[in-house]
Amino acid sequence: MKPRPFFHAWLLITTIILPVDTAFAASDVSFMRFIETGTMMGHVDTAIQTYRHPSGSEVALVGAVHIADKAYYSKLNERFKTYDVVLYEMIKDASVDPSSLSAGGHPISQMQLVMKNMLGLAFQLEGIDYGADNFVHADLDPATFARLQGSKGENFFTLALQAFLQEQRLMANGQLQGLNGLGLLLALASNDREHTLKWMFAQQLTELESMMAGIDQGMDGKGSVILSGRNAKAFEVLDKELKKGPRRIAVFYGAGHMPDMHLRLGQRGFRRAREEWLVAWDLSPRK
């Protein structure tokens, strides 16, 4: 059976890239990696890249995936306590409590919940303590998001089409191997379905940043709202926080947003100071 690239593009967008309620540019810094340690063994990691400014401010770009091991979110919760401010993504109105969205009825949320159960993973909104005192919303509200998307002719289906076309380009260049339909069926029938499926999807995540590069071209060639537009909003909030004086700030967004944020920090005079990796998906064999 031939690979099904559109299925892969759809799955990558809905389960890994997009937040529940719902920029990429090239850089020399990575925010996600897959490391193979043996036969069907390995781990998917996301990065915490920390940047310093001559003024004394420190900003950490904390990349994330929206479904991951429960231990991954527990480690993030502990780390977030060490920052003065944590700027987080979520397309919502200011009055909406993030915890109320954990079991929301949005189609993307439902897809993420299905994948969470299939892969034996945890859901970001269930694992992260969004009620922490230092958490600050740094994303668009639904009305603004819809207005900006409308002005660009952007919607979920145009994004899926762009993802599909980018995936075709990557596959044609040998940079990406699509999910094999027969392999997927065999994984679903496996005695260890969770581990087998995690292994299959983990290998696809290595090309996340290349996929995002294609999606963020936008319908008008000037960037997408779902990525660049939301990054611009996050940095509006970041700039306000930086004006308060030297601080330790974390920007907690999906890993696909981070290469563009890396460039935005460089434009503001920040320089990368250190790098740390956290295991998001542990593919160790079951005992």
C-alpha cells in the first residue's frame, strides 16, 4: 500500500502543531529532535533555548508538543516556577479559564484526545498548570484571529492544503517518508499498539520544522496568521514585559513556532546562551 501523505499532513497539523483552540523562518537552532537508541527504541525531545540581552533580561523559548508523556508536563511545571513570567499560547478570550478547555468540543481538541488515547500520552491542557500566578496569556483572541484569517483568505483547509503540498515537496526531495498505510494497519493490530504507533509517529516529527516552513508562507506569501501572526502577538506581550526591567521570562509555545521566535529575539539584541533538551516521548521498551 502506498504512503498516504495527506493523512500524514492532516495528522501532523491536528495532533502535534496546533493548540486546542485553534512562524516559521529558517534558523540554525533546532527545537525538536528524534533520537533512536535501539530497535524501536528512542525518544522525541523538545528544546529549551535560553537567550540573554545586554540589559540583563533572559528569555527562554520553551518548545512544546501538545500531546506528550505525563512526566514531560510535570518537568515543565517545575521549570516554570523558576521564571518571573511564563507567556503561553492559546487562542481564547481573556476571561476564559484555560482549565475549562481541557475537554473542549473543538474538532482539533477531539482529534488530539483521540491520539492521546491511542498513543498512551497526556494532553497538554491536562498536564500544565495554567492557573500558576506567573502565567500570562500571549496569544490572539478568537475574534481577532478570525478577522486576520479572513483578511488573508486563510482557514483550516487552506492550511491543510499547504501542509500537503509541502509534504509532497519534501517527499519528492527524499527529505520525508510518508506514513505507510499497511504499516499503520499493522500497528493498530499490534499487541503493543501504543508503543508501535508512537514509534511510527515519532520518526515523522523530525521534519516538523520543514513542514512549518511550507505552511507559514501564507496565502499571500507574507506569512500565515496561525503561525507568524500569533508570534507577532506573543512578542507584543513580551516587549511589554521586558519594559518592566531585567527579568527571567519563558515563552511557552508549540515547537513549530520557535525558529521564527529565535529570529525575532535576535532582532531585539538577544543572543543564545544555553540549550537544554527534555524528553517529550519516551520510547523505551515496556517492562
